[in-house]
Amino acid sequence: MSLPATSSYNRVSVKPIWLDAELAHAKKLMPSLDLHVMFSDELPHTDEMLMLDEQPSLTDRQRGRMRNIARIRFKALNVALTERFSSRKLGRYFTENAYRTHPSLILSMCFSDLRFGLQPIVNNCGESFQRIATEPPTTAFMLLAPRSFDSVSMIAYMTGLKVEDAIHAEPHTPHITSMAHERGHLETALSLRPTIMWIDEFASDRTALNHSHKIKRPDLASRFLLGRAATNFLGDIEEGAATYWNVLSLQGQLPYSTEGILRDKSSILELKRRAARWFENVDCMRAMRGNEFTRFNNMMYSPHHAGLRDMFSSNQPYAALERKVLMHALDRVVEQDVYTYPETRYLAQITQQALHTYFPSVLADKAHYSRYLKGNAPAP
């Protein structure tokens, strides 16, 4: 059941009925790995952290309280992991990595003691480093989102919107696919294959989809893919976020190649740019000239496209409003049906389906949000 719109995230948590089966499956697949799984609500002050996290702006006092809670949660996790692995070194290593990844210690993540190096690379799919593993991991830690989270809470938290904006039909538990995704990272680490970040995330997403079908839950696979499409479209434009821009490849719409990876990333950028151009008082944001890789780099990093990046930045003061307006802008993009890449049409349609699935109330309120959009279609 989803949380009421006026409620905090405070819920009574119990051991999920699916957890033992998932842990047994992970042990069967990775028998050499000592894996410890925790839920973020096992750490103190989870509910207060969630309430602070969902505020669009914080007072100095609230920011101070948030930092204090983060320190308390950091210490609690460090103690728990040190005791679990009987190692101060491992406890500190896993805790510091988790804190750097997400200081609130809320969302799903995993780490192992894999020994690896990062090799700088120059390629034409927008990746800067390749991970070269030297020794397989023997221990791993996985943190999952609070047990109280359903798909409403999860999509709201991941997009920076309020729970009431994300209330949708047939909410489900997102933890099974989240755990399968994180397990995919560990399987990649155990394989010792050289990898780039995009391929690591792609393999993990594919693990989540395949696992959903294996346990006869195609509904989870469908919702996972739609969730990825929604968060990719509404999320930031930066290198870390781009490692998840893989929806077309997951659906077999593009070849599994360097060219396919670049095209997957370029298509989501095209979709973001076309949606942004529907805003009133926004410059045309035309794509720059040059080959595909040059255009991709310019949109990701050039000062000329700073306005586009700001529009999708979660750090902007009006980020929540802009995200909701962008949903309506995407409807206009689909209606206009003009794209540079043919596969962007498919991405636009599945992203539109994702947004209408997860944010039906926002998209039903056309009168309120359409006033921020242009009356006439921008030139292609």
C-alpha cells in the first residue's frame, strides 16, 4: 500500500517474505562470496532523513540536522558491518563507499572487496574509464531501500517528486528487481571481465529483467523497464547518469556495440532536448553540428547547452515543477513525431508510457502545467 500524501515515510517494517528465497538464489549463483544484505531502514532516523530529503529547500537548521543524522547513520552502518565481517578495515571500506555514493544511505547499492584498477580510455561512446579487475571479490555488502518502500515511494524518491504526485495503479515492491540488479554487479565483478560503467549497468539491468521472468513475474520486468525510462528522462544530464541510458539496448532496438551505446545515449539526449524546447522563454537549443560523438559531447559538456543541463538538474530551485512540465512537454514531442534518430521514436513512446503509468495525476492536470509550454510547435 502506498503512503498517504500527507504522511511521512514512517512504517512498521518486517522481514519481507521473498528475502530468504532471493538470498538462497544469490548463494547458489555466487557460492564463494560472503554477501551481507541490509535494508536502509535498519539504520537509525530513516524516517526523519526521508522527510528532510523530500523537502524542496532546507533551512540552515534543517541542513544541520540532516548532516547530523547522516553522521549517526554512517557510524551505525560502520559498526554493523565491522561486526558482521569481523573486520574494521572492511566495515570502514564498505561504509565509506556507501556514504560517497548516497550520503543519505537510502537507495539500493552494493560493494565488494574486488581488487581493480581504472584505465583511462578514449572511445566514441562517452566513457572515460575501463575497470580492470585483478582479484575476484570474497566479501560483499548490499544495501536495499527501506522495506516500507513500494513503487510509489521509490519513483517519487528517485525523481525528487512528492509521493502524492506518484500515486499509481497496482503499486508493487521494487526490492526484488533492485536486489537482482545489484547481484548483477557482483556477478560482473566475479567474472573479472574488463568493463566500462555503461556495460556494467546494462548487464545488471538485464539481470533484473531476466530474473523477473525466471520467477514468473513479467510484471516486475515491465515495471522495472518503465521505471528506468522515467528516471532516465527526468534525471540529470551528466556522465554518471548517462551510464543508465540503456532502454533501447535492453529492448533490442540497437546493436550491442560501441555505436549502439552512443546511439542509446544520443537518443535520450535528443528526447530531453526536444521536450525542453517546448518551454516558454527557452532558447531554441538546436543540436550542434558535427558527427554524432561531437554532438553528444557538446550537449553533455559544452557551455552552449548549460541551459538544457540546468533544466534537468535536481539542484535547481524549481526542479520539481520543471520535471512535471517536462512530462507534458514529452506528450507534445510524441504528437509532433519528428526525430533525428529513428529509434528515438520508440524511446519517446515507451517513456511516455512510463510517465503515464507512474505519474497519472500529474499528466491529468493539463490545464495547470500546459501554461508553461509554447502554444505552437518549435521548429524541428
